[in-house]
Amino acid sequence: MAWYSNPPAREWRTTPAPVEVLAFHQSLPAYRPTPLTSVPSLAAELGVGQVLVKDESQRLGLPAFKALGAWWAIHRALQIDTASLVTATDGNHGRAVARRAAMLGLSAHVFVPDVVSAAAIAAIRTEGATVSVVPGSYDDAVAEAAAYAGTAQAGDGRLLIQDSAWRGYEVVPQLIVDGYSTLFREISTEPDLVVVPMGVGSVAQAAVTHFRSEAPAPMILGVEPAAASCVTTSLLAGNLLSIPTSKTVMAGLNCGTPSTLAWPVLSAGLDHAITVDDDAALQASADLGAAGISSGPSGAAALAGIRAARPRLPLAPDSTVILISTEAAP
């Protein structure tokens, strides 16, 4: 288990995502705010006043939060000559891009690393997308998608919709992060702690941006797989690093390089980060399921993370904790 702490982070401030994002999502026929579910048994276990789970298992007709970012970015970035949307994914992001492409009458080409499950690949194909399986890691799949798109942003009628940023490719990833803001704007409760899973760091970036743009500001804890801890490793080193990854049940978090957009926000405004192993994530998924919340290991990483971090966190018997469960159980 790796642990990172940045005490000054809670005082850092930034500006929120554009208000137009929420209005766009509210205009979609399938839009409904996702539930914030109280789980008293977890509150008792953790010794806090309440634990609320933001349940993203049914978002815009898909089993994860990813459409919030992808659909807003597509809405803003779509060009007259766009014929195809291109992306790389560990699963849910690619399916969201493919769904929106079909809705708009566009084709979609999705690149996946070969560690992605057959079921996840099949789900993307049911949306009408072409899927290419790339030998290697998520980072390898991103490189293939970017090369296929022709340029960092668009080329030959292809538009790259990627949720990870790198130098020269930051406009679309920022739109995706802005899209995630709706998830947090739906939360009216004032939490003492928000726990969010981290892959390349984009949804954690959205969490920090939202909660550091208002007062009072809660603590924010990011959680990663021990097998793919690119953000935590970078935070501990003090600079952005790419790391090798290995297989993990937290497939949606299996990323080796933090987003260049997420990095400065997380290094300034994230209070804590922790890594968890597969067994802890699987147990958390089962426990959330027993409480009536469908959560896959990537989403349940938030519960695994607070369980591991609880002895280090200054929470009181009346504290409110919000866990972001980003996906449904497979």
C-alpha cells in the first residue's frame, strides 16, 4: 500500500467548470441525476455520521459515468467534416463514445489493450463500433488511437475523443473533464471527505476542480490499484511519471501515465492518495452489492480506499463521507 498526503491542498482554490455543461446534460432525454445512497452499515464500520455513495451504475442509459465527459466533449468538438470518432479505452469510455457516435450517425473506432475482457469488448461492439485489440497496455492503445486519428486532434474526418491529455492534445481532454462536473454538481450535501477512483486522474481532476472552487472545501482522497498507481507514484516523486502496469480487476483504472491536465490540479489540490489491491476492491464490490448498490471493482475502489486510509484520516463521529462509485458491476 502506498500513501500520499498534502496538508496544504485543502486551501488551494481554482475556478469551476462552465455552467453550460449541466444545461447540456439536462437537455438530453435520458438525463436523470444519479442517486446519492446512504449506507448506515458503512458509516458504523468507519465510525462516521454517514456514508453516501454516488451511484453511477445507470448514467444516460450506460453502466458508468463516462458519457458525461465524452458526450459533452463530442458536442463541443464535433466538426463539419467529422465522419468517425476515435478513442482508446479500458471499457466504459469507449462504449460511451461509440453510443454517442451511433446517436449522431457517425462511425466509431475504439482501441483497447489486450487485458480488456471479452465481455467489455463485446459491449463496445454492440454499440456499432469497430474495435481493435492492441497488444500491450492502455498507454499503447492510446498511442494507436492517436496515430489512427491522423493528428493529435483530428485528421481525415476522424476526431480523437480521449480522456487523457498529453502535450499538444489538451482541448478535448479538458472538455471531458468539464463534462464530469455534472456528477459533482448533482451533490447538494456538504461532505467532509470525498473519495474518488483514479485512472489517468481525470475524474479526480474534476472532483478537485469542483470542490476547490467553493467553500467550505472537503478533503479529497484518490484511490488507485497497487498494480497501476501512476498518479500516486507521481505525487510521491513530485513529478509526472509513466510506470509499467500489470493486470488488475480494476480494469478501468489500469493506466500507466497521468493526464498532463490532471497532474497540476492533483498535485496542488488533492489531499490524499492511496493504493489498494484486487482483493480489497473485490470485497468492496461485494459489500456494496449487499447494500443494494451495483459497483464493479473500479467503482468500489473508493470504498476499498477509505477502508485502508481510515486510520490516517481526521474524521469525526458526525462526519459525512461521499464515495464515488463510477461503474456498475459487470
